[in-house]
Amino acid sequence: MNMEIFRLINNLANKNNVLDKIMIFFSKDVPYIFMAVIAIIFILGIMKKNCVYRKIAFNTFVITVINLILSFIIGGIYYVDRPFVHNKVNLLLPHATDASFPSDHATGTMSIALGLTKYSKLLSRMLTVISIIVGFSRVYVGHHYPMDVIGAYIIVFGTSYLYKLKLESKVGTLYEVVEKKIATRLGFKSLYSEI
């Protein structure tokens, strides 16, 4: 089933040059846009003197790192070869022959999409849709099986839920305490209206 769905998606490649370029863009470049969004929200938090924005950006960064580390560990324990290793596929981009499951691109983009819910539900939903396109593109270009992407999303939804339930407020509070000390020491008291 996994291979059949992979073939359905991957066989779309090399048929339309424009679609190929779009999928390569989503697969290769769009994850950097997700990282830039976190940085922009953090910078907005500094410019607007809004600690909440900075905490959201920091928490999003933390859960993304946790999910990527988890993805790396799972890939080492449950190793699956990439589709192009033992199969003839439409490979639009070269890639290392490391673990296929779960997809790091799907993990990272969905972590960021879910992490920014408190900043803006609309932005979070838009990024969720874009993350799904990124996941689709990873199969399209021949780098992942569909289950690599679906598995990544399941892991991210589970860990993100647990993080919000158990750690988000604690990490946010710790971040604020540390940031206040650093800001005071470096003379950036204006970051906090109450200081």
C-alpha cells in the first residue's frame, strides 16, 4: 500500500516541468521560510516589546528541536531505506541515503505550524496546509514514502499536544526569567514595560 501510493504520487514527476519546479521549491526551500517565520515573530516581539510573541517563538523553536531529535532517534531505531535506494523512482533532487522514516521536513514544518497557534490561528492553519504540501512534495520528488510523512505528522501531533499540556508554560516562564536577567544585565530594560 505504501509503495502503491508512493508510485501514484511519484509518477506525476517528470510530466510537467512547471509542476516539477513547484514541488522542488516546496521540498527544498519552503522549510527555510518556516524557520524565517519563527525569527520574524521573535524580532516582532523585540520591536513591539511584546514578551508573549518572543515566548511563542521560543516555545515553537524548542518543540521543533524536540521533534527533530525524536525523528533522528526513531530513524536510527526503525531504519527504513529511502525509496530510491532499492527502487527505480523519479528522483528530482539528489539526496543522501540516510533514514527515510520519519520525514524531517514534514516533522519540522508541522512542528512550527502547530507551535504558532497561540500567535495566530490563521497563520497556523496556513502553515499547516503548506506543511502538507511540503510532505506531498517529499514523495513527489522521490525522497520519502507516504508513511514517512504521515508518521512524522502523527509523531508531531502527539508530542506537540503533550508539550502544550506539560511543558509549554514552564518553558515560557523559564524563558521570561532568563530573558529578564539578560536584558537587565545588558541594559535592555525597555524590552519589558514593567521593569
